[in-house]
Amino acid sequence: MYRSHNNGELNATHINKEVTLAGWVQKSRDKGFMIWVDLRDRYGITQLIFDEQRTDKIVFEKAKSLGREFVIQVKGTVIERESKNANMTTGDVEILVSELNILNSAITPPFTIEDETDGGEDIRMKYRYLDIRRNPVKNALLFRHKVAMEVRKYLSDLDFCEVETPYLIKSTPEGARDFVVPSRMNQGQFYALPQSPQTFKQLLMVGGMDKYFQIVKCFRDEDLRADRQPEFTQIDCEMAFVEQEDILNVFEGLTRHLLKELKGVEVAQFPRITYDYAMKTYGNDKPDIRFDMKFGELNSVTQHRDFGVFNSAELVVGIAAPNCASFTRKEIDALIDWVKRPQIGASGMVYVKCEEDGTFKSSVDKFYDQDDLTSWAKIIGAKAGDMIFVLSGPTDKTRTQLSALRMELATRLGLRNAEVFAPLWVVDFPLLEWDEESGRYHAMHHPFTSPKPEDMKLIETEPGKVRANAYDMVLNGNEIGGGSIRIHDKELQSRMFSLLGFSQEQAEDQFGFLMNAFQFGAPPHGGLAFGLDRLVAILGGQETIRDFIAFPKNNSGRDVMIDAPSAIDETQLKELCIKLDLK
């Protein structure tokens, strides 16, 4: 056998035992008459000792040749360590080596395999297999495994059945761009990789599976960000004979379970807010509620003076930054410059210092008196010692800008503690969004989302006012999951396709299989999908998902380790009847 123990389990109870270990050389210290080697594997590090007086001469000389990341096997005796290391689980012991077998030598790695490495992100992505040897990445992947296991356990205990759905499916025009796969056997035709298993899980409900889940790869050919990859993993779920409340209760329970089991956190509250409230109060539909700084709309108390910027604005809105009245002019100017950046796009910002004596000092004192500013503070909820920041302009744009400022201030003020978890549900989304460019409605979630029953009467007359029977789960300012009650009636589904601009022929061509299935007794059903990558990252205290994925892509969607995507052989292209013209 290569090893009798791993490198993280030996302690004082093993003293005088003969053991066999294997792993990678973390580092070696040669004092001439004595050599110490740190041997590493996934489980930890054990110190080896080669002693000129006690170790065979051939073994001792071989130990002198060891370099970083050599793969070795040793046999020896567990002895008490003279200089104990309380920071290591094996720090009370070391191995007096009697046999050494070099399983594989190694060239010098391009960066140090340490928790704090000297390797930049690009080089670590290129040599990802080396990066995985480092504790931060290794532990992130182990944590992901624990999350997935807890999900499977929780859902299985509730009688959910894990069912695999196809990866080679039909391309559909809704949502993001599909990755397409040419078919050699059906020349000129293409599969698509699934953006989600949406229609298949609905068909499973028609098939009577009742409770389905799957931890599944999905694919979207879209622009990337730190929290987005071209291939990602969903915890995909569907339930039959349920209403919205049933689904919220199940997955609120799952979230509570994960927080308790993995983080030791008991969630006291799981608030539910409407989409309209979220947009009006936080400026976005995934608010971070670990801190306050709610929006206060100020049109009624600002548009009565001669300040043209506010008078001409569709919306005047502000927030109170806690305990920031002490900001210097330099700090305030830096924030004004920050909101003027092209990424934010504000033309300027008004500020009001709420002094400790109850008075106010603002950048618009020329236009507004103390009574005016008192009204501002009351609406926004500002207290003595706070600083009010106000933006104005078109409603949607201004809310987005202030939302970004709110998050930036929270980051600067240390209010986004990664060990504090504040989940919530956002409900009552609009069913449809009007797109000026295409001149038609688009589904805000997807075309299979059911309208709220009480809004059904508006479908024919005012479809833009119909609310969706949909819900998103938000955790610490990130959408970690979303879902809806689905349409299970063929006629309503046909009407939805019509609203979305599908002709009857297009709807039949794209989704006829689903509508045909509805004719055979489709139960009321609904579901939800969690983004596993993002959920794991947030539970792990991060907001970027890359370190929690074994082999991620870079911001250009490339795998720089294996150099993909890449050109393929001309013979393959001919077999697929594909002719490239890249001019």
C-alpha cells in the first residue's frame, strides 16, 4: 500500500508506531546533519525527519535531492517532536524516516504552493491543477462538496427524486444565447446545450414524478462577470400540486438548513418584499439588507425652490450614510467623482451633513434652509452624525445609481460582513417587460411563468400590469435562486406565447411538445432553481464564484489551462457540413 495514514491524522497517540505516508514535498530544510521535510496531501502536513545518525546513509543522501512538489512515499516511526507546532494538527509529532521512495520528481512550480502565493490570477488559471493544491482553493472545493451533499440530503428527506435530464436539446429563442452543437448524423441541424432543464422538469411533473431535483450543469453564451461563467451549476427543483407558499416554505427551509449545518447560523427572519417595494426602497430587485440606508424620495420637499437640477428631475432621492457627517471635503469629493464614473453615470451629487447639534450643512445651502433640510432628514431617516447623499434624474436610472452608491458606501463603512447572512424573498414581479427596440413584450422570467390569479383578468386588456406568480431568493445582495408557479393550461400558455410575439406556427414549432403534453392532464406545478456556484461562494464568505469551481473559465470565456475553445480539424468540419468564412 502507498500509505497507512494520511498527512493530517497522526498525533501523540501514534508515537512509536510504524507508518507509511505519501504526498508532495511542501518544503525541505537541510541543516547538513539533519533534514526536515514537510509532506503534504489533501488532509494536511506531517513533518519528516532524516537524521544523519539514525537514518540509513542511502536514504539520507536521497533526501538531500528532494525538491518542492516531488511526490514521495516514506516509511518510518512516529516520534515526539521537540519543537511542537500548535498551528498544525500533526504538530506534536514527526516521522523518523527509514525508507524513502521518490514516486515522481517535479520541476520548480511557476508560483509558490502556499496559502499566500506569489502567483497572479492568470498564471494560477493556466496551472489550475497546481492552484488546487493550495489550501484556499482545495478547501473551497471541499466546501462546495459539503453544500451539495447537504442539499441532496435535505431534498431526499422530503421525498424529492433526483432525475437527470438531457444535455443535447432543442434551441429556443427566449433567454440568453444558446451554445449550439452540430449534429453529424442530421446534417445541417443543431442541438443546443440547455440554459436550464425548464421544459423537461415540467414534463416530469406531467409524468407524475411529483417532486424532482437535479444538481445540473447549464450553459449560456453571454458576457461574463466575476459571478458568471458560460457553464454553471443549478440546484434545479420542481413540485406538483403546489402553490407559491408551499415552494417558499420548502426552500426557505433548505436555506435555513444550509446556514445552520454549514455555518452554525440560525436565521431569525426571512422577510418577503414585493418587487415594487424593492425597487423603490433599494433601487434593485436583489437588496442587501444586512444594513439599512433605505431610499427616501424627496420630490415633494425639494421641488419648491429655485434649484433647477431638482425641479427638472423625474426623481429626487437620497440615503443616509450612518455616522458619516465627519467625512472631510476630500472624502466627499472622492464619492462625487465615484458616482460620476461612466460605470455609474451620475452628473453630480448633493450632500447634507447632519451635525451633532441638530443643524444641517449642505452643498445647496444657497437654495434650501434648515426647515427644508429637516424635512429631508425626516423622510430619509437620517440621525445626528449621519450624512445624506442625494441624486436626481430619470427614475429608473437614478435608482440604479443610488443603489450602486449605497453598496459602495456599505463596503467602505464595513457594513457587508461576510459572516452575517440576511436572506429574503422578492415576490410579485411584473410578468412582462416591454422592449422598445423589438416593439414587443418579453417575459421577465420565462414564458412558462403563470400570472398571479387575481391579475388574470388583465391579460387581455392591460398585460403590462399583470404580476407574475414568481419569486426570487436573495442572500446578502445576491440573487441566489428564482422560480415561479408554471402555466399548466394549454390555452393560457398559447396566449402567453402570443403576447411574447410568437406566431401560432412558431409556438408550435418551438414548444409544441410541451403544449401537447398539457392535453394529457398536467397538474398545477411550480419550482425554483438555486445557482449553486453563487450560493457556495456566498456561504464561503466570497462574492466571486471562480475559486469554488474546479476548472473555471476566464473573463473571456476561455479555459487557458487546456486552451479552449480552439480550432478543430478540417476533416471534422467537413463531416459536419460546416464551412468557415471568418473574413
